[in-house]
Amino acid sequence: MSEAYIVEAVRTAGGRRNGKLAGWHPADLAAEMLNAVIDRTGLDPRAVEDVIMGCVTQGGEQSTALGRNAVLASKLPQTVPAVTIDRQCGSSQQAVHFAAQAVMSGTQDIVIASGVESMSRVPMGSAIMLYAAQSLGTGPWSKRVQDRFGVREFSQFQGAQMIADKHGFSRDALDSFALESHRRAAAATQADAFRDEIVAIEVETAEGPMLHDRDEGIRYDATMASIGSVKPLAEGGSITAANASQICDGASAVLVVNERALKAHGLTPLARIHNITVTAGDPVIMLEEPIDATRRALARAGMTIDDIDLYEVNEAFSPVPLAWLKEIGADPARLNVNGGAIALGHPLGSSGTKLMTTLVHALRARGGRYGLQTMCEGGGIANVTIVERL
């Protein structure tokens, strides 16, 4: 079986809710990432055999085959197909997995895995709320599912609090982790560490057009006092908006190819995909699954966590990466070295390829060999991807 290689990986700088990227239609924003991987590699756009695009809230401007609409808005020819997938927050990480499986099998040679989410224009949960407002149906969880698990809904917010309580993480511990995310993201931005991964996007501002090339959500002046002043999401809880990921607009894309494509098109790989794993577990606590998924991925790869130079564990909420560190026995110094979603934002369907982009470029910048990415996902699912820098 052939290997799968990452040839290019790009992302937008994150845009805050109703911020700099809010004026972009999500299909157009995603198209800019498709264009960028073509422009940066010099690949003939006609050689692309498929686009796999992650998106979570597939309603409004993100409905009706968003991936295909992004292709039609891009410089790719109309002969390039696309599909839009939803594995919740891991949607575009799963897009990478599907792309890798396609090129490894030889059924396709060149696939773009990508993701987009405009949380300003298509708010999180709006696909549910629209139908609820019109009294259409009873929601995404049937009575059979509710009765099986003894809950009326599956809540990521409650799941995050459950993880914090289970592992004994105090409010100060959660806030301290959040502060470190902002500090690392600020330091990375000031050191221009994201230079090679961010594609500048032209945006309109009150002062006129400008290029958006810096993540908008980083709080350079964050302190424990400022983070600690934010009220909990639930009475008596420790989860707050300040120690959770930021609502964010963004898009990203990763070009995945096999050896045949490398030779035929004279492409130079950035990394090799070493392992792809997806697992599922408890849908109630929900966000703890990256722990078991990481264990399985390492075992399948014949590796230990000490073999991994850098990890990207999505900062959906502070207790998620904290629990992962505790249970895996990983080195905090290797985790989210340039900050994470608490500072940089979590544009849902884009976050998988966004984190992969940051991981690949960070490995190259730091001279590391192996990187591991994992994402907690709705329903108690988790993806893990291990890559080797080339």
C-alpha cells in the first residue's frame, strides 16, 4: 500500500465572532484556502481528484453541498468533485483521514482535505434552533437514545465540567491553563511563528481594506485576575468562557498525495501521515475520548508518547487537554506550543486541518520528527493523527 504525504498546509488567521472575517461568505473563504494550496505548490488544478471539506453547522450559507460550492468559488475547474462531512469538531481532521485512505489505496492520487466554519454568519446550534422555533421534530436525540443514557441532551459544556470534577481540576488550574494558551499564542505571533501557515485574507474595516493575517482572539494582556473574573457557565461550576475555546471564523486546507503524485508532479512533501485512528466512547462525558484514542493510536503505531515531539490537543475546554496530559503522561512543554483554541479560536469544522497545519509547520520550525494531533468530538468520538516530518 502506498504512503500518504502532506505537501502543503494552510489556514486563515482566526477571526473573532463578528470580527474581521465576518464579511466573508464561508464558501468564498474556503475557496481561498483551496487556491492557496494550488498557488503554493504550483500544482495543475486539474490534477486534484477530490475535495473533502469539514463543516459542522451545515445550514444557511453553509448548507447545500458547501464543499462543492467552495470548489465552484475557487480556481479549481468545475470537474473537481467535493463532499462535505460532519464529524463534529473533528470534521476536517476526518477529512485528512479520508484523503489519506484514498491516496494510500491508490483509488485517488491527489486530494485536498479542508474545513471551514463561519460562526458569525452561521451560529453554532442554529441548525437545531431553527427547527425548534418552528416546532418541527423533537431535536437530534430520539427518546430511545435519551432513555438509553438517562439524559435529555448531550452537552459539551456539562461534559467539560464532568471532566474537571472527575480529575479534580480546580478553577485556578483551568484558568492557569487558559492564561498559558494566550501567552504562548502571543509569543508565537510576536515571533512570526505562524508566517508560513497563514494565508492573508483581504478584509474591509472602518479604516478601509486591510490584510487579515494575525489571529484576532489572542489576549496579549490576559492575567489570572482578568480570566478569573469571568463568571462560570453554570452556577457552582468551574467552566467559563475564558477557559473554553473561542467562537471563531476560519478556513484551512491540507494537500494530501501519494508517491505516484509526488513523482508525476514534482512535489516536495512536508510530512508523511504515519497513523490515523478514530475511536468512540461515552457520549455523556463526551470530551474525554482523546485519551483512549491516543492510547490506541500509539499502540497501533508501535510508539510511546515519549516518541512524539509535539502534540496538538484541541483546547475545546481547559480540562480536556489537562486530563489528556494527566492520563497519557505527556510533557506539557510539548503541548500546543504556539497556543491553542482558547487563544486562537476554534472554528469547528475547520479546526482539524487548522491544527494539522500548525503542527506540521511547528515540527519543521523546531526540527521535530513526530507530531500527534487529537480532537474531542460530539457524541464521544475522537480522531488521532500521527505525522512524521520529512
